[in-house]
Amino acid sequence: MKYRGGCHCGRIAFEVEGSPITEVMACNCSLCSKRGYLLWFVPRAQLALETPEVDLSTYRFNRMQIAHHFCGTCGCAPFGEASDPQGNAMAAVNVRCLEGVDPDALQVRKVDGRSF
């Protein structure tokens, strides 16, 4: 299934393809908690950025392994990038930034990211 997503002002836009979203992850690390992320993970190749990469602002912290992308204009954080434990490039998509997705209808799996 294809989903369209982006930031509030429209500077960042993308399409992402994957299985229908039924479950998302809510991490309790300091950044995910403060930003209110609800994350859906897909292989990075399934996310097609429709805007130039130069328009992405990026924040990294702690072990610097995750690129948390956000819009430098409106501040929305639609997705991040990292590798899974097997080394595969993955995208962590914030479902709150996807069109036509009701976050309240999804099952939320809590993860103790504070302990990582």
C-alpha cells in the first residue's frame, strides 16, 4: 500500500510503500517522548523522497546512529533513517505525518528506548 507524507508546510514530501499499517511503535527515549513519535518501520528503499535531500534538517544524538530528519521551516519530523541489527537500511516513518492515517485506530507497541 502507498502512503503520502510530509511536513506541515509542505517543504518535505515523500511517498512510502509497505504493508497496511496496523501497529506502530511508541518509544520512551527522550527525543521520541518529546516529539510524540508513532513510528512505522520500512526498508529505506521503500521511501521515495519527493523533495531535495538538502531540504532535510537532521539531528543525531547519543550514539549518533539514527538520522532524525525534520523540516527546518515548520519543525515537523516526518521520518528518520538508521540500520537495523542486521545492517539493513531502514526508515522510521512518523505516522502522524502521513495523509489518511488515523493514529488512534492503530495498535501501539511500547518500547523502552530509554534503556538502549
